Amino acid sequence: MLVQFFGRRLGSRPLRALGCYISLFSLCLVLTVACGGGGADQGSSAPVEDNGRITMGTTLSARTLDPADAYEIFPGILLYNLGDRLYTYGPGTTNLEPQLATEMPTISEDGLTYTIPLREGVTLHDGSAFNAEVMAFSIQRFMDNGGRPAFLLSEKIETVEATGDYELTITLKQPFAAFTSLLTFWGVTPVPSDTYTIGDAQFKPEEFIGSGPYKLASFSSDVIKLDANPDYWGATPGNKGIDIQIFTSPANLYNTFQSGGLDVAYQTLDPDQIAALERDSDKGGWTVIEAGSTVVNYMSLNQKIAPFDDVNVRKAVAAMMDRNLINDRAFQGQAEPLYSLIPKSFEVYEPVFEKVYGDGDYGKAKDLLKQAGITEANPLEFEIWYPTSSTTRSVVANTLKEAIESNLPGLVSVQVNTAEAATLWDNVEKGTYPSVLANWYPDYFDPDNFVQPFLSCNEGSEDSLCEQGATQGNGSFYYSAKTNDLLAKQSAELDESVRNGLFKDLQQVMVDDVPYIPLWQNKDYVFSASGVGGVAIEPNQQFLLWQINK
């Protein structure tokens, strides 16, 4: 299976090896739009058979379909369509609504106890009944089996129990305002206790039994088939099933779609191919669906080693970043400049870096460098690191190097370096690199998931910086008692207006202390053939396959 190490999830705890993630843009510098590429999935002009099923192509891969272990984007999309969750988002919105629950939770005054009434009459794919015992078992298994996403719930939940046939009660270790949003995570889905077991690393990677609108028909490294569930409790899917072909290269995916061999093409095409499909859509008869995403891309600055132990140097580098140039050179305009680690999808987003540092403001950068004692006699030298397989970040890093050195000649020297992903992320946690280009795929749709993973530290001090915690894990080693206090307050605050004010304060911390520099926010693209409808990317970055029809 084609796997590319471009970034990783940070989580809200000390980082560990959480796996690999596919970049939304796989920039192919060698391949042109017209090139074919070899392999069994070579592009074909055979027309799609009209049998009520949808054919979909992707270069993404699925390591596992076990909800207690799946922590990558593509298996998450599959599980979102194969299973249900307690809560979900209304199609096309970010409005939380019950799914397997019948109402929003009743929360105790101390914010610790969530009582959730459950839907009756739901049947799992194997014919067994869904009830509170099944849901409690599934959540306990998610926490206890030690899968990659286990910490999402295990760090939050004290107990989960069935307090009635159709009543679930969850007690938290401490109040957590985003907990209902967290319950929309694709892995928090019911599975039968007579098929699945609780036990360390007891997973079923190639099968799935749940309650969703599709049943898993087959699973392999090149083809995944989903059949519409005739016994689904909810709305009937708009198609009879989904046949997903896994391609070994963007070129093969592009060629097969543009020649009529697929109904839908989704992730990952390079910018040239996306531009070509946009340009030729009228002639080809296909539809281009463009959506914003919640994937944030940033530079992490290591405060434990020079030159980024000096806040004025960090601020100077922030002023050097030309996001519009990056967007033009690396993405052909297929991304969005980002000025906060909280993406534009949220109302609390504040473009703080734009207001304070601008884009490519080399005059400001020169003034800040002067304050840090940087002169042509004592020039700034810093390294930019990124995973070797990320050709996108190669273009970004070299674009930055060229722009900075040409605008600040003799004052700044940039060295671009790469390392194999597993080695790089291991060294990031050890504090080896001064700066790293990375990205972040959120676990749940809440601003909390864009501040806790970047700014929190469990152990450390203002002098020693972070010794254990999220900021140590992602290589900034940032520590601030004030920031930790702000994070704790926003996490527990149930009053939305008060919480929004705390997010504003936290974004000000980002721009004052500059442990990271936000750079760009991906756009998401999906392409559908003529006659295919209902194709859309949800605001929470999910893809609702049951809405597709033709």
C-alpha cells in the first residue's frame, strides 16, 4: 500500500508513534498531468457500469478498520460511513445533533457526568441489537485496547456504564467543554461484544461490524467494497454501494477519472492535475467540488536551542514568512494563507500573525534581528527540516530559502534538510532540530483541538521549558504557566462566550511567544463524473458516501 509520511496527529498528551498521514496535496515534480505511470491500476477508458453502485478512486490507504485502532484519515472516512456515533453533525453544517443518542446529553452541575439517552430499534450488521451495554462495551474497548487513538477517551473518561437499557452514563476525570464534540470521533462507534474483545492490542483490522448505512463487503490493499445496509435504521443510501479502487499514484488516479473510468476521484491529486481538471471540467463534463479544510500547516520552532531560544529571532522569522508566495509556488493557489493555528473554519479564528508580522515583511524582520544581535558580521543561520517523502514541503522549504536569502542577503542563511519520517519525528521529540515543517489533522471539530496539542505542557518550567507534554512532543518545547492556566480554563468552561474570549487570549499568546508559525490551510478537492450528484465535503472534513447518487 502506498504510504507517505507527511505529518502526524499531536494529541493532547506526550507524543508517541501515532502513525502516518497522507498530505492533501501530493506534489509530483516529475510527473506531468499527461503522464501515465505503470502498474496494475494504469488509467483506463472503460466506462463506469451503471448498476446503482458508485465507483470511487483514491491514492489513500487503510491500515485498519478496527475503530479502536484507526487513526488515519481514510479509514476514518470509511468508519464514518460504516458506523454511527452517539452524536454527529447535520449534513453541510457544524451543528451537533444526536445520532445514536436521542437527545443532547444532560450534564451535571460540576461538568463531570454526562447522561445520554439512546435510540431504540437499532440493529447491528450481524443482526444483534444495539443498547447501552453495547455502547458502554465499545467505549471501554476503545480505551482499554491500547490503539493509536485510545488516549482521546482514556485521558478524559473515568467511567462509562449502562445505567438503563437505553441510558448511558459517562463520568469524566475533569470537566471538558468539548466532550460532546469528541463523541463524534469515528472510532466512538458500537461494535458487538460477542465478536470483538477487550484486551491489549486485540484488534480486527480487516473486518467491521457496526450499525451504519453500509456493510463491509470486501477489504484489500487495492479494492474496498461497501454494500448498502438494507436494515439501516436511518435514511436509505442514495446508491446500492461504493466500490473504492486504491491507486498507486496520482497520475493513475487522474488518468482513470478523466477518461471516464470512475464516478468519483478523491485524494490525492497533485496541483497540476487539479488545475487541469478544473480547466477542462466543461469539456469533460465532470464537476469540481472545492472545500475548505481543517488541516493546518506550520513551522515548529525549538526554543531549547539557538537561534530560536531568542524570542526576537522567532518573531523575525515569523515576519519573513510570505504565505502568498508559498501558495502560488507550491499550490498554484490551491491553499489558503493561515495566520493562526486555529483554522478559519471557526468563528474564533483571529488572523493574529497577519496583523503583527504581515507577509514577507523583511524590514520588520531586519529590525527584530537587530534586537537579537544579528548582523552581517554575526548572521543568522537556521535549518528547516521536513519529512523526505513530502515533496510539497520540499517546494515550500526551498521557496522560503530563496525568498529569505534574496531579501536579506548576508544577514540570513537558510539550510534545507530532510529525514525519513519515522526518524524525523523521533528526533523532533528529542529536540534535535531547530525548526520543522509539519501539519496537523484534528481529531474532533472544536478549537480546543488546535490549542491543547500545540501549547500544553504537563511537566516543565519557564527555565527548563517543557520536559513532558504536547509541546515537547512536537518539538517547540514551549512552556508557560500562564498559558497552561488559560488552556485549563477554556477546557472546563461551558459558557461559550467566556470560552471564546479565552481562545482569543490563547491566539494572542501564539503571536507573542511564537512557538510556531502558522503557514497555510489546505483546500480539499473531489471530482464527480457527469450524472453523479450528492458529492460534497463536510465542514468537519468528512465525506458522506450515502448521499452520492447517479
